[in-house]
Amino acid sequence: MKFGENNVAMADRTIRIAIAVILFAFIVLKDVKGWLVYLVFIIGLIFLITGLVGTCPLYSMFGIGTAPKKK
């Protein structure tokens, strides 16, 4: 599997985006405070970007993926 190749299936992408929205909601609703806000924001941003782009660098590093194989 090449780095930058689409390796995240549509269901996985939807779940990642939903998790990002939930994490951002925690920040907006002030359920997290202090330095934890930055950590939750960064994790949410990573989930959002990988969900929108369809590529996960960790999946590429470990040679796994949830997207259907191209023929």
C-alpha cells in the first residue's frame, strides 16, 4: 500500500467524521477544560482530516486499510 493512497472505507470515514464532531461539541459545550481542550481539538482535527481525505497515515505505515482493493 502506497503512502497517500485511499485506504479508508466510506463507513470508516463516516465514523471518523462523527467522532470529530462529537469531540468538537465537547469543546464548544465546555465539557473539557485546561490543556485537555488542545488535546481533544488535535485528536478531533486528525479524525476530521482523515475522514474527509480518505487516507490514514497510520494505516499506510502498517499496511492495512478498510477501503476496497483496486483491481
